[in-house]
Amino acid sequence: MRRRTLASDALPAWSFMAPGLLVIGVFVLFPILYSIPLALTNYSVLGETDFVGLDNFVKAFKDDSFIASLRNSMTYVIVVPVLQLLSILMAILVNSRIPGIKAFRAAYYIPVVTSMVAVALMWNWLLSQNGLVNYILLELGIIHEKIGWLSTSSTALYVLMFITLWKGLGYYMMLYLAGLQAIPTDLYEAAIVDGASAAQRVRHITIPLLRPYVFFCSLISLMGAIRVFDEMFVLTNGGPGNATLTSSLYIYQEGITKLNYGYASALGLIVSVIVGVVSIVVFRVNQKGGVNPY
Amino acid sequence: MNQPSMGRSVQSLERESRRSRRLRRIVTLSVGYVLLLLLALFMMGPFLWLLSVSLMPGKNVFAFPPPIFPTFVKLTNYTEVWGFINFPKYIGNTLIITALGLALNLALSLTTAYPLAKMRFKGRSLVFAILVSTMIIPSSTALVVHYLTIGWFGLIGSYIGVVLPSAVSVFNIFLMRQTFMGVPDDIRDSGKIDGASEVRIFLRLMVPMVKPGIAVILLLEFMAYWNNFLWPIVVLDDPGKYPLAAALTYLNGQFAYNFGWIAAGTILSVLPIILVFLFTQRYYMEGISGAVKG
């Protein structure tokens, strides 16, 4: 009986899946596989294409812009713990049933659904030399002269992190809120009966049960941070100098702007290996705690 | 002799503790609301400020002190930006791209997920494993390879070229598979007993059962396509074909001097997405929190 259904389902199954799998094959699998041979050539819009072996990789590690871009991408990871911690605090704040709370949740989520172009435009004006942020900080006496937040090398990358933070808070807040609401309330009630303080309840109930959410959110946030692109693409284009050049932006500039497909593929492979290693490490660290996200 | 006074003191103590509890509740509640309001100001402030700038034609956002609250209200920025830069055309472009993308995503994720959830055939676990692995292996060069592929297909400059690489995502397939798995097998079996064809069973019996999954995909993809700017900029060679988000970056370059226009254009471009979000919040939140469980 089972064997019969097995045989009879194969044809319809593959026919149903064919178009979808074709698209996945061409646009998800093929790019991963094709970038390997591509990285070993000097394929670009100019000149003949030759096999160049590992030249692209040797060139990459001597390329100051690429090294700078890797450093910036790694530095960007600083945003992850801050973003996660603040999102958890926000989730705790909005996890109540007081009147109007849904409106607040929605308000915090609006930056998430807004396009990066619009977000960039607003913050670009707000953060400019003569912008509102400088005005407020001057009035409050926090700074004593105007700062061009995005045009100063030492501040630009951190200001972009701030924008990432501002735009991402609502998203992670909602994920953590789902986590908080999945915790059974009788656990808290039992703890209150046993005389546990509020701090003890957070320490022994909330934090352990929120752990899978913290892991999942930190992982996607970490991947996003290492591969950050939109913020610098719309706001700084990597400048001033290479101050906000990240690896994803550099790959874009090499591959799409300068049409050096081979070199861009090699850079992409290096970044993929780094991201892959980082995610394996994160998985391993987490497995020690016995949490499995999939 | 002491009895009544003791009784009274216990009563008054109780009353006092009730009063102090109520007082404490009022204090926590007000602290909570103050925090919520400050946070709302932080998250919504930039939008409200942009709205205020857009309502004051001729105001310079870089004046010192910068304009914060609207001192007068005029809609000329909106009427001008609507006509001068042909806003309806860009909205039309966005709608075409969004509709195409939604239709493809829906059709392909439904047809690919259905056999994975409901049919028995050889290779099912292999397909599943490959799909999972593509989610773990990051592709940093996808953009470059997509550009080459779309070029080989001769689709540069076309809307099909814009939507094809994102016509179906592994994430959507998993989401849809999860929804299909919740549909009882009896439904499919009863269709088979009645002699209905596989296509008919799928369209008439199965698809109506997974409406919640369809709603989530439609929403998430609507937001993604509406806000997408990078890939359209890469593929479309004619800025006249740009969707709204991409056009905004282009206009920002062209009309950088006209703050009011840009502010009004930005408000107009984010308004639809914010409205859609506000009206569909419930489904949307289920969708993103489903991502953690998935």
C-alpha cells in the first residue's frame, strides 16, 4: 500500500515542484556554485577571460580597500549585543496589557517597514552639520561645536550603526515579545507563591526560557551586521575615505560598478567562508547550552 | 479591651497597604508611560519632523535653528512633487513590480511546498536538505552572478528581470510547507477517492486550507518588493522604469536643493506601506514570530 502511493506520487510531486526548484536552482544554488570557478578567472567586462588560479585571492589580501572593508564589517558586529539587549528591554516594557500598548508597539515597528532609502534620507538631514541633531546636542550642552556626523571618519561608521539600531529595534522587540508571551504565566505565579523576587523571576524564568529567541535573533543580527550594505550604500558610499566601506559594499563596487566579476567572486568567497565559520562557531557555542533552533 | 483597637489597627494597616499598593501601581504605571512616550518620540520623531518639513514649502531644513514644528501648513510641496516628477508613473512601476513579484512568489511557494508537505516520493528528504543548506551557506556574490544570469537571459532592463531572482525564496517554501502540514491528509484522500485530478485537488481542496500562510507571504513580500531599491537600480537601465524607492534615491540626487519636494515625496512613498502595516498588523506579527518557530 505504502509502496503504491510512493510510486504514484513521484510524477505529480516533481511536476508541481519543477518551476519553483528551477528558480531556486538558477538563482540560489547556481550563484553559490558558479562563484567558485568564476573566482579563479579574470572575467570582467574588458579583455579576454583567462584562468588565473589563485591570483585573485593573493590580490585580495594585498588590497588595502578590501582589508579595510573586512575590518569595518567586523567592527559593525558591535551593534549586535547593543541591539539585542535594548530590544529585550523594549519587549519587557511593551509586554503588558495597559491601555494603548498596541499603539506603542506599532509605533516602534514603523521604522522596520520603512524603506532604507526613506530612513537614510531623514537621518542624513537630521545628522548633517546644520541638522537638528547638532542643534539639540548644542542646546543641551552635550557638544560644543557642530559635528558632521557622517562626513567625519571617526564617527561615520558608528552613526551608521546607530541607524541600523534605530531601524532594527522594533523587529527584534516583536520577536522577543513573542518569546515572552510564550512563557506560561503559571510559572511566574508558582514563583511568586514560593516567594521569589522580581529579579529572581527574571533571572530564573525569563532569561532561560528566552534563550532560544536570544540565540536566533543574535544569529540573524550577526549575519546582517557582517554583511551590512544598505546603510552605507545609500548614505556614505563607503566614505569618507574607506571609513564606512564594508565588504558587501566593496564586492558591489568591484562586481557591479567596475564589472570585475572574477575578482568580486573571489572577494565574495572569502567573505562567505568567514561568515560560514562565524555561524558554525555560534552554533557550536549554543549547542553546549542544548538549544537547537532548527 | 485591646481586641477592638487591634482589629482597627489591622484594618487600617490593611487599608494602608492597599493604598500604598495602589500608589505604587500608579507610580509604576506613570513611569511606564513616560518611558513608552520617550521611546515613541525617538522612533517616530524623525517621521513627524519630516512631515512637518514637507508641510512648510520654502523652509530650509539646514537653517539654524532648524525648523521643528510646523509654523504654517501648505500642501503645495505635495501637489508639486506629484506633478513635476510624475509620481503616478513611479507608483505604477512599483505596483507592476510588486504585483508580478507577489504572483510569482505565491504560485511558486505553493506548488513547491505542497509536495514537500503532503506527497510521498523518492528524493523528498534530499530536496529538503538542499533547501536547508542554501539557508545556511551565505552567498555574498549572488548579486554579481544574478546580474550575469539575467544578462544571459536577455532580461536586463525588464521587469521580469527585476522579479525573477526573488520569484521564490526558501523561506517562503518552508513557511508554506509548515502551513500545508497542518492540513489533514483525509482531505487529499477524499479528493482522490472522488477521482479528482492532482491539480484539481490542489486548487480546490488544498489551497483554500492554507489561507493564513498565503496572507503572511503576501504581506511580507509586499513590503519587500515595495521597499526594494538595489536590484531594480542594477537591472533597470532607464530611471523612468524605477520603482518608487529606487526613484527616491535618483530624485534625491536631482532635486537635492528642494527639501520640501523630497520630504513630501518621501512621506508619500512611505505612507502606503505604513497604512498596510497598520491594517494588517496581526497577520504580519504572526508571520515574523513564526519565523523563529519555523
